[in-house]
Amino acid sequence: MISSNIRDISLGLRSQDQASVESARAMTEMSTVVQTIASSSADVADEALSMEQRSNSGHEIMQQVIEQMRLISGAVKHTSESIQSLESRSNEISSIVNMITQIADQTNLLALNASIEAARVGEEGKGFAVVAGEVRKLAEQSQDSAKQIRTLIDGIQRDILQSAEAMQLGSQEVEKGSQVTMETGQFFEDILTATNKVANQIQDISSCTEEIAA
């Protein structure tokens, strides 16, 4: 009876030792797994930190691009205003040229009439005829100059019109570009926020696994 009990106890101790060995093996394997997870978590945390840094760099670059687009938009607007001012001045000059042309036409007509009247008077009107002839020449020169100025003004106004149309298109494209840039900047803001959140969560997981592994 005692021998049987001793044998049972011996078997129980043997089973307990085997269970302890298996438990120790399981703990070792679990520790290895936890260490592997901790190592992987640390690698992921490093990668998340790197991604966060890249997101920050991208965000800073986008902010610079947004500022550049703002400056370009301001420059385009200023140039457009200058073109409009130039167009206004050109129209004023055109009006003055029209007035000069009208005066020259009237002066030429008056000089012609004066020459006719001077010729009708005869010898006494010769001096007046000479003056009228000089006035007529001056009027014709004024007409020629006005025509040349008119040609120049017409060319300038055509260039102004083309520039104004080009600036209008450019302004629209800059506006679209600014809108796209702003939307992209907001996209980077969202990415940066999400990246920061994920990085913090991964850091927490990494810390927990390191504590378990220790």
C-alpha cells in the first residue's frame, strides 16, 4: 500500500516536472515571440517617425508653394492693373490725336480758303498768300504726324488688348493653381495629423511590448 502510494507520488512529481518543463518552454517561446513583436514594433515605430518627418517636410514644402502662388497671384494682379492703366492712357492719347487731326484738317481748309482769297485780291494779297501757304504746310505736317501717331497708337492698343487677354487667362490659371495648391496643402495637413496619431499609437504599442519582453 505504501509502495503504491510512493509510486503514485513519484509519477505525480514526474508529471509535474514535465509540466514545469513544458511551461518553461512555452514561456521561453512566448518571450521570444514578445521580443520579436517588440523588435518589429520598434522598427515600425522608427518607420512611422520617418514617415512623420517626411510628412512634415512635405507640409513645409506645400506651405512654401502656397506662399509662392500667393506672390505670383499678386504679381499677376498688379501687372493686370498696370495694363489697364496703360490702356486708359492709350485711349487718352488716341483722343488727343483725334483732336489734333481735326484741328489740322480745319487749319488746312482755312489756309486753302485764305490762299484762294489772297489770289483773288491780286498783288496786295501775295504776302498773305505766303503766310497761308506756310500755315497749310504746317497743317499738312500735323496731319502726317497725327497719322503716324495714330498708327503707333493702334499697334500699341492691339498689343495691350492681346496682353490683357493673356493676363486674364493667366490670372484664371493662377487662381485654379492656387485652389489646387490650397486643397493639396489641406490634404497634407490631414496626412500629417493622421501620421502623428498613428506614430503615437505605434509608440505606445512598442513601449508596452518592450515592458512585456523585459
